[in-house]
Amino acid sequence: MCLLTFLPSGIQPDPQALANGAEVNTDGHGFAIVAGDRLIVRRSINAEQLISDFARHRAAHPAGPALFHSRFATHGSVTKANIHPFPIGQDRLTVLAHNGVLPVTVRPRRGDRRSDTRIAAQEFLSTEPFLSLERAATRGRIERWLGPDNKLVVLTVNPRYPASAYLFNEESGRWDNGIWYSNHDYLPDRYPEIDLDFWAPEAACPFCGSVGLFDPALELCTVCGACPVCGQCEGECGPFCYRTALFAQCPVCGDDPDFCLCLPVLPARIA
């Protein structure tokens, strides 16, 4: 989950679509707007108020690009500090927001309550191999590191960059009325039969319609085998699936693999 929304220059938001996304991604909301030579950035746990603030600021500053993000926490604590967007390193003129589950190289170690995206912004994407966004080779390097299932938007007013917005893995999202959404969470009734804790006892499978027939350990439908998050029903879910990320266990100790001490932390690799 998470919903990342990108608005090109001159495009106004759809508040209802943002509210739909916020309803299923409840762990914090943030936006950024390019307003001339400055960024307007706001973050809040209160979705309704922030959507209203975003619409108001966007109406006043329509000329530049903008983004809105609603978070579904897979790594890191549910706090305002982990709400997107984040400055890239020490550059307060450039921010990023992300949808997906980032590679293990930036997932928090035991005791680190930062999210994977926050770590990526502060420590990984702020290093020199990734900073030359004006170069196609650099943007390609970032997309290879992200993989096809992670989506990223960077907004900047830093004069070193020729553009004020960079959208990574655009093809993995969806354009609708001039607005780019990272997934379908902006649509009404996106998960009409699914409890937000994945399966309620009386829930119906959204893919085959079977009611109450699910594996309580795997959280999968026992009739068609579908995952309620990504819809995979033939084989294992991909690494992008939030259900997989949330329920993953270390094969040695059974603990959350991001916080156990059994598995080595792999060094960062730059393609």
C-alpha cells in the first residue's frame, strides 16, 4: 500500500481521490509543492486537515509540480518523523516520497525506528552516485536499484537541477485525468470486502467470492489461494507485496528479519 500522488505543473488535486488513499493508508500524510524558488512542505497524521491544506496551497501555487503521500507503515515507527516527503541528505531544497518496499540495504536495523524511505533519503540516495539527477545514467541507476515495483518522486528547487520534478518507475503507476498515482488506492471501494487487518473472519475473498475460507497462518484464501493485497494466486507473492513484508519471519529465530540478529546486513551495492 501507501499512495504516492504526483501532480504536474498546472494540475489541481482530486481531494476525494486523496481521501480514498488516506482511508486505507492511515500512518501519516504529507505533501510538497514547488512554489517558485521554494518548497512548501507539510506533514500530519490528520488526513482530512492535510488534504484541505494541500488543496488550498495548490490553488495558490499551481505553476509548479506537486506531490501528496499517504503512508502505510512497513518499516519504522508510526510518527511524524517518518512521514514523507523527506529531504535528500542535507539538501533542504530537494525532497522525495516513495511507494513500495525498498531493498534490504536501507531497511532499519534493530533499534532504528526510522522508515526505509527515511534512511534512503538521509544516507543512501544522498551519496554522490545518485545526486546527478540531471543525467539519464543516474536516473537509470536509481531505477535499477529501486526495482520495478518501487515508485519514487523527487521535487526540487535546487538550481543545480534543470528540472523541478523527477518521476521514477512512472510505468508502474497510473495516470488518471492528468494526475499520476502509484497504485489504485485512490479509487473508491478499492478494497470493499477486505478488512484493513487483511482478513476479518466474515470477509469475502475479493477474487473468488468465498466467505470466511482463509488460512489464518498465511492470510491467504484457501479456495483460490489469492493474496488479498497483491492478488497473486499462482506461486509466492513478489517482494513488493506488503503482506509478505509485514508477515515475513527470520528462518532462524522467527523474529522480524529487519530486527533479528541472525541475518547479515548486506552492504550497499551500486549498479
